[in-house]
Amino acid sequence: MNRQTLELLALGATWGFSFIFLRIAVPALGASPVTFARLFLAVLLLGAVLVYKGAKVPWSTHRNRLIGYGLLNTAVPFLLFGIASKSLPAGYMAVLNGTAALFSAVLAIVWLKQPLTRNKSIGLLIGFIGVAILVGLAPLTLDATVVGAIGAGLFGALCYALAGHLTPRWLGGVSPYAVAFGSLVPAACALAPLAAVNLPAAQNLTPQVAYAVLFLGLVTTGVAYLMYFRLMTKLGPVRTSTVAFLIPVFALLWGWVFLGEPLTVANIAGGALVLLGVALVNGLLPRARTH
């Protein structure tokens, strides 16, 4: 197993936590305040990393692209998944997030005219089936609120997929540290007014909620963004987007470990299909490699 694959697994494990902590923080504080807080904390962390690395954000040449990218890849999908977390279990949100890889593959074919190999196509299909099986047996009442939350999650996943393809076109050659910081700043600024008019009551900020927000900002956003943009430059958008298949696996695992949620046979079978799909897309199975 190469280093990039290990980094992909680590990123999936890190982002798997985000849905659990959204379910803790958003009901107490609201979607927009939590989203702004996680972005603000990530900006502080990445700003320190940027200074340490001596990297500079190319505002003069890439300002508009960084703003657009920050809105598309961060502000909009983060807020949408925050809204979805009010009505959907963490596992369902992770499945919706997993469709980003499917959207990425479709965009590669339709928009970029880059046909996928047979093995990659099969891998994407298997992975998507896996994330569907993971929580497919959990009951949900499809009322207007739930349908709206599902739509929000799907649109957020589409934003991730589109932004993934735009990264090399808009920001190719820019330091991943600069891209991470430069896209988070406009995203945080865009959400600040919305968060300001939806401030929660002070008593809602319990220690558990505060820890959830801190983890969301510093780890699942700040650290994870550094990992994500490094992988984007090495693996490309389609292969990097397969991390979305890993997220539900880890989300369910962390729920079992930390929240005592049960693991079913469907969970295990779905997880196995997810890993197989990621292996096919990334060429990890010797017989599946394309020469």
C-alpha cells in the first residue's frame, strides 16, 4: 500500500468524524453559526501553517478564483450539510457525501470528455452500491423536511465534485497550503453575516458542543484540508474523490466505537464493497490495473 493510499484512508477516517460532530453541534447552535465557527478556526490553524511554511497566497493573480472556489468547495456545501444534519442521521449524510465520487465521474465524462476505464467505472459503481448498502436498511420518513435535507446533501456533493475538477484548472501550480487557506478565508467571510443574525443562546454552548465545534474546525476542516489538497495534486480529482466512499465506513465505525451505535451485517458488507471500489479506482488490485 503506497503513501497516497494511506493518506486517502487517513483523510476518510478524519472526515468520518465530521458528521457525528455536526449532529452534536448543529441542533444546539444552528447550521450557519457552526459552519462559520469551523471555518474561522480552520483559518487560524492554516494561517499559522502558511506562515511556518513560508507560503504566500497569490491574491493578486488568483483572487477571483480563490473566492469562487471557496464558495463552491467550502461555504455552500458545508452550510448545506449543516442544514441536512438537523434532519438526517450521520450515516445518511455520509452516504450523500459519498455521491461526490459518482458526480465527479459523470462530470469527467460529460464535461471534460475524459472517458473512464472499465475498471474505474466498475470501481465507482461498486463503491456507490457499497455506501447505499451501508445505511440502506435504516428507516426514514420521507416528509418534506427529510426530502429537502436529502436534496441539500446531494447538491453539496455536486459542489464538491465540480470544485474537485476545477482545482487543477483554476489553481494548478499553487501551493496546497495557499489553496487551503486562500479558499477558506472568503468562505468564512461569506458566512459571517448569516451566522451573526442567527446567533444561538449562550446556554446552548455546553462543553460537549464546544468540543464538537473545535474538532470540526481544527481537525476535520483545517488538518483535513491540508491532506485533501496534497492528494488532489498527486492523484487528480476523480481518484481523490473516492475518499467520499471511505467516509461512511469510518462514520459508522466511529459511531460504534464512541457512541455505541450497532454494526450490522449490512454495514460490514457495504464497507467491504466500498473498500473494493476504492481499490479498483486507484489500481490497487494487480489484475485490475490498466496498462
